[in-house]
Amino acid sequence: MELQLNAYSTQGLTRYPARGLLVGEASTLGLKPGHVWDRLYDDACDEGIALRSHKTGMVSTWHVVETITQDGEVLGWMLKPTTESVWRMPELRNYQLNIVND
């Protein structure tokens, strides 16, 4: 079962619809240094984030697919929408979310 998470606003994200991409900086989203991803389900170890659209108010959840590092430093993360979010919002099907660790 999906866990209820505190959702971050999409207000600071840049959307590139032709590329199916959302991009934003961790600090703009409100992620603090040392951020720990939330568990998404009560019966699985998937981790990620919930986003609330500043336009529609709809909440989607995104799971971490990759942590991008260089020379031991975290540069950012790539996330994809959960299956449940795609069921509720099919337009997210081919999207990915890139969060830059600023």
C-alpha cells in the first residue's frame, strides 16, 4: 500500500514536455542538506518523493531510479513516476524528474 507523504510543490520545477522531463534544484524544492528519501510503500523499500502540482493540486509520487555521482560527490538524482501515479495521471507515463543537488 502507498504511504501518505508530505508533498513538495512543483512551483520551482521547469517542465520540458517535448522531452518528458521535469528539472529542478534540490534547494528550490525545499530539500535540505542530508535529505533522506521517503519510503513509498509499507511493504517495499522503494524510496522517493511526492510532488503536488501547483497548477492542479494533484499529488504524484516518484521513485529514485539513479543517484548521479562524480568523484564521490552527489550531483543529482533521476526519478520516475510510480505506477499508481501513472494510473491516476497517464500524462506522466513517459516523464522523468531530474533533481540537481545544488
